[in-house]
Amino acid sequence: MKRLGILLSAAAVLAILPGIVLAQGTSGTGTFGGTVPTTFSIANTSNGSLATALGTFSTLTIGRNVLSTPTPLSFRLRSNAAYKLTAQVGSLVGITDGGPSGVSTTLQAIKTGDIGFGFTTAVDRSGLSVVGGGTSPTRTDSIVNGFDVIAGWPSVTTGHTPAFTKTLHDIYAADTQIMSGDRISASGDNSSGDNFLTVTVGIATLPQYMAPGDFSGTVMFTIAASGT
Amino acid sequence: MAHISIKVRLLVEKKVRNSIITNGSIFRAKHGFGLILAAVLLAFSIAAPGSGKGVQAAKGQPALATQTVSFGPVVPGRLGAPASVTVPFSLPISRATAVLGYRVTAISSFAFTPAAPAAGGKSVTAADLLVGVTSVSSTLGGSSSAAIATGFDYDPTAVRAAGGTSAVSGAATGRATLADLLPGREILRAEKTTAGAMPASGGTLTVSVRIAVPTQFFTPGSFSGTISLIASQ
């Protein structure tokens, strides 16, 4: 009987072993991580790289107090943090940096100060994925004083370079802040059609009896974190 | 042949008898208690397989290492292509478990630490991370196979949301996200199968889980999380 009992006990223990083992778990763990960097983007109106003419004066035909205003340039700004937009003119060819040409008894050549520069159209904040944007936007994007020519270029009355509030001379050879604001894009990527601001900048000059010749230059726009 | 067989059986019996004799005093003293204990344990052993939490680990399996993968910087793109990582899992499955059938449950966690104010914009959440099982294989052999649960049988990197935003997703829509796994959810199931040619030590179930996140203008910061797979009966 004792042996039978022992055998029964042993059998019972053997019977429960699978159960004990079954209580163990088989598992594996994977960890993942990533970063969302502070990101700023400038793109043309097709979401491509911005590398195009800011304005082409073509041949400046001298008239009577009539400004030459090439078609302004529109481009898109995106960001996931507060931003500032800067502009810098450089790579001048056939034109020098300097203040506007005024009344003078010596020969004058065109200078950066003779070309007005600024935002010619109100910032478009209508994107539905723009922070504070949409059909009734509440966001504020500040254009630096003087670069806002949305109301129009100054009138010309004397046949000389008018009193532009800002010219290419003001942005020559140094990144110059022209606009700033809070985070732009609520979401979406660089292909989204509703998460950007559209800004439009232009240039203007008065054709005058200056030294003949071709001139050109490059304006570089940069968007970066505000406060940097 | 019959003769040899008998000899072997005798040897076994003798060994058992010696063992009983050696430990006889102990068993005699605890004989009554042993039976009660055995009955109690037997009751547990019957309950264990039906509890849904048991699983038999394969013999000799080392502790499973934690896989760590990184998305790196999630920079907004132009083509709507998401950033993705693949987490490989290898789960030891015993022969007994495989024969009885098993399921694999996934449970996740997620955390985002902003580096700048959201400022009214969107921050990445668990619902933005698409999760799919991109491959399943095992060394169990036989007729063992695992079926992927509805909503998880897709490649998240193939999802392109219009306008570069997060797609409307979730297991119910056929595109599971990490949010579906936060409370835990079954992602694989293998029905009962015959032992067949299954190795006596069981085998390994290999599962690749892919996670993808659309590269958007989310709030700057860092995110992290875990996915744990648990095989159980």
C-alpha cells in the first residue's frame, strides 16, 4: 500500500509537471525610438526647390516716372516651430552695392539702392493645416518694418529713384530678417497642399539715364528657427 | 529480440526499486501529505492549460534579447513615403504548445517628449505609427502555421496618405496602428496541429513586425516605445 501511495504521488507530480511548465511565458520585446527634428522648408509653388528668377526687368526702357515692376516671386514656407525668414543679396554682376542714385552732376550707374525690395502681396495663410490658418486665419506673421509694400510701391514724381522703404542695399551681403512668425505647419509633409504659407516678394526700379549695361544678382532666402 | 527486451525491462524495474529503497524513509514519513499535495497540484495542472496564459518554453532556450531599432530623424519628405523600422522577434515554441495550438499577443507602449511647444500643431502619437506583420515563419515543421490577425496583415510602408498626412487607420480599417496594441491584442494564431515531423524540442517562431510613421511636420521632440510579443495557449 505504501508503495502504491508513493507511486501515486510520483505519478501525480509527473502529471502536474507539464502544467507547471505551461505556466511559463515565451515572449520577446522590441524597443524603438526616433526624433522629430525642428524642420523648416522653403519651396516653390510646385513644392520643388526654389531656384528661379525673383524678377526679370528685361530691357529698362526709360519713360516718365514709371516704375518697372517685374512679376513678383511667390514661394511656400513650412515649419514645425517658430521661424524667421531672412534674405541676402549677393553675386552682383554689372551692378554695385550702394545707396540710391540721387541728383548728381556725375555719371550714375545702377546700384542696389536703386532697386526696391519687399512683400508685394499679403501672406496667404489659408491652408487648412496651417496653425491659426484656414478661411479665417488668426495667426500673425510679422513683416519687418519697411519690407511691406503690399499697399504698393512709392510713387515717382521727380524722375529719380523714389523713396523705397527697403532696397536690395538693405539686404546686401548679410542675412537680413524680413519676416517671422509662429509654427506654420500643423501637420503634413512637403507635398501637402494645405500646410504652408505663401509669400510673395518683388522688386522694382525706375528706368533712368544711367550707364548702359546688363546687371544681375542673387537673392538668397533662408528660413530658420526664430531667435537664432 | 524478445529476450533482449525483457532484460532491459528488468534493469529498469531494478533501478526503480533501488531508488524507492534509497528514499524509502522520506516517503514513509510524508506519505500522507504527499498524496494531498499531489492532489492539489494535480488540480492546478488541469487548470493551467485552460487558463490561456500558459506556454511551454522550448528546452535550452536562452533568455530572449530585447531588439532595439531606431527611426533616426523623421524629416518631412515630399513623396509621402513614411519612415519605417522592422523589429524581428524569435519566440521559442515547444512541441507541446505547437501541438495544442497557440496565439501570439502583442502589447505596446509609446511616449513622446516634446522639444518645442506644440503651438497648435500636431504631435506624433501611437495612432500615427502604422504596425503590420510582414513575415511569419517557424522551424516547427509539420503542418504548423500561424495566421495573422485582421488588420495586421499588411506592409505599413506601402501606405501613402494623400497630402502627406496620417492615413485614417486602425485595425478596424485594415491598417493597424500602435494604438491598437496599447491594451494588448492578438496578432497571430496557430491552430492545433499534429506533431508530425516536428522536432522533439519544439522550434522557433520568427515574426517580423514593421512600424512606419509618415514623415510630417510633427512637433519637434523624441519618441520611443516598445512592442512585446507573448506566445500563449
